Amino acid sequence: MDKIVIEGGARLHGEIPVSGAKNAALPLLAAALLPGGASVLENVPQLQDVSTMARLLRRLGCEVDGRRTLTIAPPATSATGARKQPKLFEAPYELVKTMRAGVLVLGPLVARYGRARVSLPGGCAIGARPIDQHLKGLEAMGARVKLEHGYVDVQAKRLRGAHIVLDMPTVTGTENLLMAAVLARGHTVIENAAREPEVEELALVLNKMGARITGGGTPIIQITGVDDLDPVEHAILPDRIEAGTFLVAGAITRGDLLVRDARPEHLDAVIAKLRGAGVSVTVEQGGVRVRGGGGMTGMDITTQPYPGFPTDMQAQFMALAAVAGGQSVIKETIFEHRFMHVPELVRMGADIHTDGHVAVIRGVRKLSGATVMATDLRASASLVVAGLVAGGTTEVLRVYHLDRGYERMELKLRKAGARIKRVKA
Ligand code: EPZ
């Protein structure tokens, strides 16, 4: 297993590029199952999770070609044909267990082929990750849902429109139900829908395919079903979480860094918290510039569904709080187990105490480099960010977690002045 080795103390400068958004690429790849022809996705991030989703689509009979630009041709098989080829609608455990977002093929498969058999994703490091809302919505649309042998088996001759009220604004739940509703007969309303930019992007692309959706990106999404959809070409929007991670890296190293292509309108809560801590953040033509000076103060954060402070930025901000002046309080309200970066940061000298979903951080003058273990995607990012500013050498092990959501992060950071390298195991 590769590791990342960092010599702390370098200030980031110049500019750093942002890749296409992982959490937009994954639903958009699944959506490519819906039209009756080959779609083209541009600005695809080169990530482990994207490769896994491509493998899953191939397993479902799609032709998937390319790298940065992907062409996805769904199986020409009609719904009846699919029924004779059971593999065409099965998402197997060995793929879904490594990437929970595999459940995103559920909605498109049932909508297009009337059948889907998807391995239950199971939990992951950050929580149980149930999909009860996805299934409740599909049942409301007339699907028969059976849970057996660790798989969910969903069938429907043709889905019908329904009025669905989600218990919580689940991101992939909203996306799955959106992709199911576009080919259903009749009108669907999804209330308490997730408002993330990636959900809005999916609705926009589905409408480019010929769907009839209003309210994408708002809490109430309305869909009038159509009989079929056309393939599209689309360039994926920049990754706001990668951009936010680089803003934190620029701030913590007291650098002067332009995060190229970052969209400030998708980073309001993150930028507000940085400014509140005394970090200079300015919007420029080509992106967002961060200047970290001295005198950073603590920050109080509660993670919320978009447009609130994103849970995917919580770990990175905890590293920043660890070296800010004064006390910070961070409350994680979305996932039940998303503080695994805490013991690793404490080994680097951070002063952090947790009580359930709340962490209290007292800023220290300096962190010290150490060998630390990545446990999940954003925890790994937090440890890299801490290593950039810690005295001495930090080794982050199990960086395969990082590779799931960041495209060659160490290369991008090195070009911006970090003393960082990947050591092949
Ligand atoms: C998406 O996960 C993202 N993944 C996550 O990003 C992100 O952290 C999360 O949204 C929250 O913003 C992708 O988009 C591929 P949820 P998702 O369904 O959809 C509960 C990253 O680091 N819930 O919005 O799985 C659930 O347990 C990843 O890039 C149910 O109870 O998250 C959680 O507590 C990590 N039942 C809360 O809702 C359901 O049916 C939010 O989960 C669905 C969700």
C-alpha cells in the first residue's frame, strides 16, 4: 500500500487546479444507462471510485470508453431482452461494497429495464449508510422491493409518478428517485429533496436528455415522466470539496494560493468559516484565492445538508482548527462516525476532545510530524493538510482512501510548493 510522505513547513503558492466533481461524476455515469444511445462525459476526474463505477456499468452491459472524456453506451437490449439476461441488471457485492455509490444504478435500471438487483452497500467507516429512503420512494412509485441474501431486488413493469416526502434530504436518495421518475408514467414530486450542486447538475443533464424536471437544487423537485430519453454530451462541474480542501491547505500553510476553477457560489459556507477565522479569501477571474496570515482564530462548525457547512469538509477544518488560536467546537450531525481523524491528529500533537458528535479543539502552536493512518476519504485529506504544517516528517499510510476522491493530490500540492511525495509500497 502506497504512503504519502510530507516535510512540513512549506507555504503553498501559485495556483492549484480542481478536477471534475466525484459526487457529480458518479450519478451522471449511472444516468447514462437511461437514454437509448451513447452519452459523452467530459472533465471526468481520474479517481478510483469513477473506475469502479465504469466497471459496474460494463458489468451491466454498457460499453465504456475513454478516460478524461468517457463515452458510455448502454446495452441496446430492450426491457424484455434484459429480463432474459439477468446479469444485465445486477450490481454485484464485490463492486458495490467498495463503492457505495453503486446503489445509484438502482433508479436508472428499474426505470429503463424494469428490474434491478443491487447488493446492499453495507456500512462504511463513517456510518451505517442505509438506503431505506431510496427504497421507500421506489415502492411509492409502484416498484416491488424484496430484500434477500444481501441484495435488494426491485421490479416494476413501469414506474408511476408519486408524491414522495423524504425523511431527510439524502443526496444519493434524491438522485436515485430523480433518475427513476424521469421515465415513470405521470407526475412525481420529491419533497425534502437534497439541494447539493451535484443534484442540481444531475437534473440539468437529465433535462438535456429530454426529461421534464423543475426545481433541481431546491427542496421540492417536480418531474413529469417521458417515454424515452436522448444521449447527451456534458462537461462535469468542478469538485467543490476538492476546492475547499485546497483552500484549507493554503490557509493552514499561511500561503498565497489561487484554487483554479473553484466556484465560489458552491463554497459559501466554507468561505464564510475561513473568513470568520481571519483567513483572507477573495474571488478572482480564474477561481478563489486564499491567503493565510498569522492570527487565525478558532471556529465553531455544525455540519448540515447543503447549503449548510458540508460534512465532507469537517475533517479538513478540524486540522485547521488544531493550529488556530483559541478554541473551536465542531459538531457532526450527518454521519454517526466521522471523527476517525481525531486520534491521528492527536498523535500529531493536536489538543482535541470528543464527546459523541461534538469535538472541542484547542489550538496549539505547532503540530509535530508522525506516521498516521488514513481511515476514510476525508480523514486522509485532513491528515495530509495537517502534515503540510507539522514540524518534521509526516507519513500518511493507506492512501488508497485518498485516491478514491482526490486525483493525484500529492502532485498538485507539490506543484504548489509542498514538500510531498508518494512512496510506492
Ligand atoms: C453523499 O452520500 C455523498 N456521496 C457523501 O460524500 C456525502 O458525505 C453525503 O452525501 C452527505 O453530503 C456521494 O454523493 C456519492 P446521504 P450519501 O444519503 O448520499 C442517512 C464523500 O466523502 N440516510 O445524503 O450516501 C445517512 O445515514 C462522500 O465524497 C438514511 O438514513 O449521503 C446519513 O446519516 C462521503 N437513509 C444521512 O442520511 C437513506 O435512505 C445523509 O446521507 C439515505 C440516507
